[in-house]
Amino acid sequence: MGRRLPRRTEAAGNLGSNGHCEWRENALVHAAAIRYDLHIPQSRSLKVKRHAIRPIVDGLRHRYHLSVSEVDYQDQWQRAAIAVAVVASSESQLREILANVERFVVATPDVEVLDIETAWLESERA
């Protein structure tokens, strides 16, 4: 469930014959992107809608240090879609963060979760 990414070494002793740092394999990266489709039934304007979803976006950014964005339905009063990107050092840590994020979003008052879609970064290794 992760992909090996090259990492540049920093030590001067690791310079290759061309004078550039050599690349080496690093640990697996575990990542996922989650999309939440939301319904805000009390909303009667875009301003009210943004007021309802702003605590979700800001809360996830500040509490979990994640990338979060409103990604769809920007022009609809009662619908919103937010996407969250998560990167972790292990699969168990990734799953724990995803569970915490879902609890946070679901617990938001005045917002109903209509759908949750998760996309995983898959490993190239078998």
C-alpha cells in the first residue's frame, strides 16, 4: 500500500562521479486521499454553507496537519465536497488518521455526510 520513493542523500561523501548526490531507495510511503460529499440542510445561502464547512476544513488542517480543500459544489447552497490528503509512515498510522478524520467530519453539527470515497496510493511492488 505504499510506494518507494528515492531520497537524495545529504552527505558530501555520497557524491557520484558526476558531482551530484546519489539517489537511494527509502522506506515505503503510505498515502490516501478521501472525498466527503456533504449536505448542509439548514443552509439558505453560500455564506451560510461556507460558515458550516469552514470548521471542518480549518479543524482538519490545524488538528491533524492535513491538506484539505473544498473540491466541488462551490455554487450550490446545500451541498459541499471536501477532499483530504493523508501521508503516514506506516499503514496502521494511516488507517488511524483516516478513522480520526472520519469521526471528526461525521461529528460536525448541521452537516450530513452523504458519501465517503477513499483513493489509496498503491505500491508498485507485489
